[in-house]
Amino acid sequence: MLATSRRKNAAVGLTGFLHRESDIYYQWLEGPEPEVLKAFDRIRSDDRHGDVEVLDRQQTETRSFPTWSMGYGNSKTTSLFDWAADHDAPLHPPRVSDVLAFMTECAARQE
Ligand SMILES: Cc1cc2nc3c(=O)[nH]c(=O)nc-3n(C[C@H](O)[C@H](O)[C@H](O)COP(=O)(O)O)c2cc1C
């Protein structure tokens, strides 16, 4: 799944970060809007997902993960639940700024 995602994303200029925490995936996907929408359609129609929810959409000038066709972390590498507890951050729903800060830290640690 990660290899397929990376290959497809790299081919169309998408980057981002994916974090798995127990059975929940948090994903940041960035790039040209039409490609983001197409990838999102693929992800949404993938029946390995029970419930896909968009937490935020934004237009940006710069990417947050320019060198990652899809960075990846899980709760064993760094737990989002622990991070949220340490930062007094809500998780239901999570704040987008918190998820981005968390993923940026994870990506920096893997560089
Ligand atoms: C958690 C998760 C994240 C995924 N992320 C991406 C992604 O970033 N880009 C992508 O092209 N496919 C991603 N996929 C795979 C798609 O759901 C889909 O299986 C894949 O794009 C192949 O689609 P196709 O058979 O319609 O070509 C992800 C799948 C899962 C389960």
C-alpha cells in the first residue's frame, strides 16, 4: 500500500505524510489540486477504508513535505495519542495545525 501510494504520488507530483495509530490513518496529501482530488477519490473508493473523513482543505504556496512522496510513521515510531496528551491537544476531532506539527516532527526525525 505504501509502495503503491509512493509510486502513484511521485508520478503525479503529490507529496505528504501518513501516520497510522492503531486502526486509524491520518494522512496529509499536498500538490496540484486536480491530482489531490483524483488521489482522494482513489483512497475513498478503496474498500480497505471503513470511513474516510476530510479534516481540512487549504490552498498553500509551499508544501509541508516537499521531499516525501508519502512519509510514513506509526504509533511505535512516535505515537500521536501520546504527543496529543503531552501537548494538551484534542483528538476528537484533532486540530489540523496539531496534526501538521506532529507529522512535521515525525518527518524531521526520519530525515
Ligand atoms: C491508508 C491508505 C493511504 C493511501 N494513500 C494513497 C496515496 O497517498 N496515493 C495513492 O495514489 N494511493 C493511496 N492509497 C491507495 C489507494 O487507496 C488505491 O488503492 C491506489 O491508489 C490504487 O488505486 P487504483 O487501483 O484505482 O489505481 C492509500 C491506501 C490506504 C489504505
